[in-house]
Amino acid sequence: MENWEFRLQKEGDRSWLPLESPDVEILEGRYRVIARSSRVNEPVEIRITHQSTEEFPPKRRVMKRSGRISPQGAIASVVISASN
């Protein structure tokens, strides 16, 4: 059984917040995202979708990165910027 855990950290904060839903509303800023998996040493594609509801019409942006799950089951952090 696959098990994925995602965490989000706002720039300047020390704590990591768990992402328990695929749809999360966050404040404007720069964030790091990390993931842990029960899989190891496998290639993955990381895709983050941002939809700005402040723009009319709302704009949807997608960021994609390729990476590899480490032997410890972790994905290196990804920096994203969220703006209104």
C-alpha cells in the first residue's frame, strides 16, 4: 500500500504544516513543499497547480518538476510562490 505525506513551510517560518487535502488555500508568499513516500529510489513528477481567485477571469498556473525519491523515501523540497 502506498503512503504519501506532504508538508508545506512558508518562507521565514520554522514549522512544517501537513497537507491533508489536495485543495488547500494558502496566503500569499513563498513556500517549500516536501513529500515522504513508502516508495524509494523511484523517479517521480511533482506537479503543483495554483489558481488565483483574485484575478478575473481566475488564472490557473501549473508548475512541474521531475525528481527522484531518496533511499529514505523523501522528495527534495520544491519552492513555490503564491501571489494574489
